[in-house]
Amino acid sequence: MKITRAVVPSLFTVLNMFSGFMSILHASRGEFAPAAWFIILAAGFDALDGVMARITKSSSEFGVQIDSLSDVVSFGVAPAFLVYQLFLFDLEGLGILISSMLMVFAGLRLARFNTQLSGYDKDYFVGLPVPVSAITVASFTLTAWNETSGLDPAGAIVLPWMVAALSLLMISKVKYDTLPNISRSAVRKEPWKFVFFGLAVVVVFVTAGDAIFPLFLLFIALGIVRYLVGVVRRLLRTGEKYDEEESVEPTSVDT
């Protein structure tokens, strides 16, 4: 059996899927901190499979499909099951509905991305990336959950609304920056992205992971603010155009 270069990125994709499965196992046992960290680990493997595909120049249609299937498990099913076990089971049927949104909307988001893969804007993702949603849920769990006291009261109030917001953002038209390929030309073109990413990594290590949740909230908020600013600008341009048309008086024609 011949082993090709395509095996390398696929190996990281499989590790991504396996990490999602491990997250589900830990969440089923009430071990929420390990379940959250396995989701974050899955996101690391998800990033590495793309890097390996570029390095080995072995991207393929098979790789795209297996990557999406892995993402549904690790960033759709795993966080949905985590939030259900964490608190939403207390809401009974409503809790099932809310928690399932992370899985359903992640699947819709990935399907839309795959169908638009050939022509998508490489500088932006349309809609909140699925791994970002999952890491936000995982880091929230690490912040709000305590083994002795459980989920804090504020976290119990915030969780359902956060899940619904993340789910809707995944299928929204809000644009989010992609992480550019690491190259000299990319650094020269968008140095601020690399500076922000580098600072974020440093802050995460210095705070022993405590800064993950606020940093991802900041990333999500920046996308929403940019989208709203764009909407306001379009409305202003439309209003100015309408005013210009109204100010033009019709000329009389002599007969």
C-alpha cells in the first residue's frame, strides 16, 4: 500500500475528530474541564491539518469532506453535548432545543462554506467560523464552571443566550478575518494580524488560559461592530443618493 503526502494532513484531521469524541466522553461523565480542553485541542489539530496540507501541497476534495465531517463532531456535536450536560438539561425540552442549535447551525455553516469554497473571499469568513464558536463555549466552561460549586449563577443566565447568539452568528452575513498564511508577503500585507495573534498567544500563556474566553469575545464583537458600521454606511449612502434625486427638479419642455 502506497502512503502519499495526503496522509499527513488527514492524520491531523482524524486527531481532530478523536479529540471531539473524547470531549463527548468526558462530558457524559460530568468531567467538564477535560471536555472543554479536548475541544480546544481539536481546534489546534484543525488548524494544523490546514498548515500541513499547504506544506505538503496535498489538498484534495477528500480532505475537504473529511475535515468538515470532523468539524461537525468536534465543533458541533461536542460543544452541543457539553452545554446540555453542563446546565441546559435543567430546561428539559427547551434545553435540548437550545443546545442542539450549536450542532445544527454548525452543520449548516460548514455546508454553506463547502458549496462556496471555490469562490470565497480568502481575507474573510462569512459567518462566525465553527471552531471559534466551539472554543468560545469551551473557554466559557473553563471560566464559569467549578468542580465544587458547579456553574456559577451568572453563567447559568448567560449560557442559553450565548449559545443562541453563537449559533445565529455562524449562519449570519457577519464577516470575520481569516488567519493568513505565514509568509513574508502576508506579514508585509497585513502585519497587524500577526501582531494581534502574537500578543493573543502571549496573553493566553501568561494567564494560563484564563484569557481565552475574553479574547474570543473580543474577536466576535469586532466582527459584529464592523458589520454594523458597514450597515450604517450603506444606509447613509442610500439616504444621500435619495436626497440628491429628490433635489433634482424636472426641466420644463416648451411645446
